[in-house]
Amino acid sequence: MTSTVFSEAFLTISSIAIAAMLAASIFSGVNQMSNIQITLTNSFQEKMKHETKIIYASIDGNNIVHVWIKNIGMEPIPTQLIPQGDVYFGLMGEEQYIQYNRSLKPTWNYTLIDNPDNDDFWDIGETIQINIYLNTPLNQGDYHVIYSTYLGKTTEYYFST
């Protein structure tokens, strides 16, 4: 009889220990999934705050492409972060990365053209003009310009010459 009681007690304690380990493992996994979900949500919210849209692009006779981009996000973007974005330009399928404000062409710079409060922010609803300086004239064709903010939020525009 003593061995039966001992066996049942051992099995009961073992079952409780296994159940506790299983519960801890499940809780840890659920907690980790919750943390991942919170991180993804925060990242998505941050990207939505800094939404931009290319509204127009044109070429002048001096091998310069003018691109107008509007801040349509939920927060202003400090102007010192605009150059940390990426610009790509070229014939469709042949786009190339354009470096910011370098001495050799191709290069690009920007001007905040719609800044009624004269601050150092690209505010909601304001427009910047990006100028892409090319080293050769453009041939006729279908062109593609891409601007990606410092957070990786991308806007694109297609046009033909």
C-alpha cells in the first residue's frame, strides 16, 4: 500500500511539474509574440507619420530634373533628415542611385519651397523641390523617379520625355 501511495504522489508531483513547465513555456511564447506585435505596430505607426508623395516631375533644358514632393504624413520631418533619404532616377528598369549634394554629377539637392512659418521642418502639407543634376541630356523615353525617406517609406513617379 505504501508503494501505491508513493507512486501516486510521485506521478501527481511529476504531472504538476510538467504542467508548470508547459504553462511557463506557453506564457513565454505568448509574451514574445506580444512584444513582436507591439514592435511591428510601433514601426508601422512611425512610417505612417512620415508619408510623402511625389506630385510632379519635369525636365528643363539644362539636364536638370525637377521633382516636387509633398509631406502627406501625420508629422513634420526635420529638414536635416531629408538628405538622409534616397533618390533613384533613370529609364524604367535602369534606375540608378543618385547621391546627395556631391561635386560630381549625377547628384541631387532640395529646396523647401512651401514653408510659410520659416522653420526647419518639412511640415504637413508643405512641398520640397528636389533637383537632380545629370551629366548628360535625357533621351526620349519613359523615366522613373523614386524618393525614399530616411525611414524607408517610398514614393514613385513615372513620366515620359
